[in-house]
Amino acid sequence: MTERIHATYWLETGDDPRRAADVIAGEQSSGTFVALPNETPELKARSGARVERLDVLESVDAPSLAGGMRSQTYTRCTLELSWPIENFGASLPNLMSTIAGNLFELRQVSGLRLTGLRLPDSFAAAYPGPAFGIAGTRRLTGVAHGPLIGTIIKPSVGLSPEETAQQVRELVQGGIDFIKDDELQADGPHCPFDERVKAVMRVVNEHAERTGKKAMVAFNLTGDLDQMRRRHDLVLAHGGTCVMAVLNSVGIVGLHELRRHSQLPIHAHRAGWGYLSRSPALGWDYAPWQMIWRLAGADHMHVNGLRNKFSEPDDSVIAAARAVLAPVMESAPMPAMPVFSSGQTGLQAADTYAALGGRADLIHTAGGGIFGHPQGVAAGVDALREAWCAAIEGVPLAQHAQQHASLRAALGFWK
């Protein structure tokens, strides 16, 4: 039996919904804007996209997006399409062209959002997925249980390698598990990548030799393929245990090639996610999007955070985290670690833990929530860790803080 790819969409159209669905299916497989003699019934049966499901949800008076066909009413539907794997093979770049290509700008479409994706086992055979995932990340950090307590080097840019290393020194002395570059910190003249890695890893390695605890640092190696390979090798040579890439900047091929080369976990940043998702009538849901990047090799996936500084609501954040923790497909779970960030403190720990059903396979990063602690960075790290201890033990935060001075002080400035 032929393997098929299934994609589900939220569709809004001013056309007859069935006709619009057929146009989308044709555009994304064998058809064009006119009937052609060599698009025979046999060819369409073999290679054409199939409308598997079309459920009408509601009608509205105005289109969500401009530029489409005019109508008195616009119908909103759930649309499921499928394609035979033979159309393009187990290829993530060509999958993207098919499920998220020209269909968004069709004139029949006044709103379209990719909400679900099911892939056949041949994709798992072609793409190995995360090399480390949750288990490998825990092994490298020595954190067997609970979340990894993490932070981001700030200011985003402008610090020298020595100033960056000094921040890292304070963090590792405070017992931090995970540190990452900001996505804007790359290889600028104020903080060259090579110098930053050497200065930071000198601090990390010296602390590990003294204490046995080695913090994981995700160095942002985003660049072209040769740059990323060389930068990875430098991190590895200096004892680093993680690299970071910005997904929308390096693309699927870039991440996949980095995965093929890498001997370290890949921390995947989703900078730019808003332009793919913020309009409810256009773009992607996170669940299908993250599947593609996990197949390509991402070990950690950013999901924003509860009560974050951005526009994303809490239910969307939790749905994203659950998607990252869920199997990519039944035959290939490919576990990855969700990363919570953006305006985070210990105040979100209990709600995050509860919303994930009592699961703490995650990285919780706090910048100001750690660096802003009135008793210093070490107290900031400890306060965030104790907030998670309270969450996991089911103890109210204020009650737990009575026995922990750093947490008690943090409650005065966490907002």
C-alpha cells in the first residue's frame, strides 16, 4: 500500500469550499490553473493530492486576509489533504514545498493555517532525529531529575569575551545547569565566537574540575554550513557540550547537515516564529512545525513561557511544550526537550509543572529572574531551583520560601 503524507488545515474561502479544496490539492500536486491533456485520470489517481476530509465550521461576512476573491460570505472549514510519498520521497525540504508552499497565496484562500501533520515511517528512516534528546541532555549535565535550571547571557550583544566569561563564572559558581547565548550573539567584533568559546569554556572546565559539575553552554554557531561545522569543532575541542542554531536562519538543510556533523546536542532557537504564527488566519500551528525540526535533528526546542513578555497566550505555550514531548510518530518517538523562556521566574514553575501533567523534562531559563536577585546571581539560581522543588513536591511557594532565604527574597522582586 502506498505511503501517504497527511496535512490538516484551517481554511477560510470565499469560493465553494469543495472547489477551493480541489484547487489547493491540484496546485500542490499535479494540477495548474487550466486543464491539460496530459493530466490524465490515471496520473491524477497516482500523483494527485487527495481531499481526505472537508468539514464546514462556520461562515463569516468578511475575509481574514486581503487580496482574494470577493464574496458575500466566507466559509471556514477543516481541510485534510494527503499526498503519495512517491511525489517527492522522504525529503523534508520538498515536504515543506508541498504542505506549505504556494497554497497560502491562492486567490480562493482568505485564510489558511497548517494545524496538523502525519508522516509515514519512511521519514524516520531517512532522518535520524535528535542525537541526544532528553536522556542525552540529562547525562551531559548530570541532572537526573527535575528541570534544567538555565539562563541567557545578557546584555544580548555588546559584552566582550572576558565580560561574558565573568557572567558565566558567577552562574557556574551559583550551580546553574544550562547557559545559552542570546540568538543575537554570533561572531561580532566585540565578542568573536572563537574568543568567547575559549574564555567561557576555560571558566566552565575549571569549575568542573573543582566541583565535578559541568554546566552545559549552548554557543550560538548560526552561520553558513562551513562556519557551523568549524565552530562546532571548536566548541567540542574546548570541552563544550552544546551548540545552538537559529532554525529560521539556517533552514532545514542547514540543521540537518549540522546534525550529520555534530557530536553535541543542538539547541534549536525559534527566532522569527511570530511571522509564521501570530495571525490565527495564516501560517502554522507549532505542533506540525516542530515535528519537521525534530526530524532534522533538534535536541531542544523553544516553546516560549507562561505569562511571557510576548503575545502568545499560555494555552498555546503549553500546547507547544506538549507537542515537543509527544512522539513525532509511533515508530519513532524522537524525544526532544522543550525550553521555556521569555520573562520567566519561579512564579511560573508550579503552573508549568501542573500543565505538563507533572512532567519536568524541560529547560527553564530565566534571565532577569536570576540576575536581578537582590542577593546576587547564586541566590537567583537557588531561588529558581527551590521554586521548582516546591512545584514538584506540591508545596505552596510562600510556604516553601519560609525555609529558603533565597526564595523568600526572590518573591519580593519576581513579578
